Amino acid sequence: MAAETTFVKRHLTGEFEKKYIATLGVEVHPLAFHTNLGNIQFDVWDTAGQEKFGGLRDGYYINGQCGIIMFDVTSRITYKNVPNWHRKCFHLQESSHALSCHQTDKFILGDLVRVCEGIPIVLCGNKVDVKERKVKAKTITFHRKKNLQYYDISAKSNYNFEKPFLWLARKLVGNPQLEFVAAPALAPPEVTVNKELLAQYEQEMDAAANMPLPDEEDADL
């Protein structure tokens, strides 16, 4: 989808070194991050909208180790589709993710697949730089029901770009003390964000986290 493609392409190194896998019809972007435990690389798979034309084959999902599910906060229908993407993520023996991660430095120890008993997933609400937000904080409850991490992001402004990857890296390596020690090389922001508006969104998300979940499974959808 366009939002995911824009998000991935913000990482300049990954965009420069991307590779196309013709048998699957995807581009793989290697996104490298420097951490206090060594270097770590996410191989991010971009379907370039292939899911709109008959879906993705099983081969796309296998051997994935983590995932990012993204929706557009200016479009309610994209949030309503989140459960569908989440189900796809667990279709093949809980290995159905378009994101894999591996160590590129021997200082990161352990087999990532072994460490990751349950594949970690991050849910992201994109386009928080747009004032006309349709999906409000109080309605974003799916991540709480499924024990996912959530972040507001803005691909075009680089807001919170690194947070999903930092959370996933900590989970995969099994070390909550892992930190990024250098900022990734990102494309210049295409838009500016209203810091006061972002602060308001953060407060709303904090308040929503303390609210009881709806009784119905998909009442928020």
C-alpha cells in the first residue's frame, strides 16, 4: 500500500540497497540500525500494492520474524481492515510476516527465531501530521486486545519513524536495554508537524490506555 511504501522509502540506505524478488513480486529493503549491542538489520518486504490484486501467496509470509501493521488515521476503513491483516499474520504457523530481522554484528547474541516465542507485531497509525484525523485515540483498541504495541507515526515528516523498529529489535533480541546509538539516514521531511497537536494526541493515547475495553470483540471497529 502507498503508506507502507512511503514509510519504508524514508530510510535512504534501505532504498538504495533494495532488491526485487521476482518470484514473489516484492521489493526487499534492508534497513540497518546501529545499536549499543552492535548492528541490526530489518529486511522489510514491500508488496507495492500487490495485495490489491488477488492477495499474496503463502510464500510471501513464511520465515517472517516480526511485523508492522499500518493504517491511515484519516481513513476509518483502513483501521477496520486491521483485523484482516492481523489474521493474515498468523495464517502460516504464526510465521506470516513481511518483516524479518537478523543480526549483522556478532555482539548481538542468540537465535532470533528461538528468542521470539510469539512473533512481535507493531500497529501504527500513519498520517498524524494531517489535521483531519478520523480515527481517534479512544477508538484504537485493537492493539490492546491482541497485545500489540502501538505508535502514532507520520511517514512524510519522519515522526516516530524509529520507534516501531526499536520496539521490535528489543523483542527479537530479548533485551529491553537495547538502544539505537545513531540516527538512521532518513529522507528530508516532506511536511512539518504541529508539535502541540502531537502532544495532544499523546495525551489522548495515554488517557485511552486507561479506559476499559469495549465488551464486544470488534466494538471499536
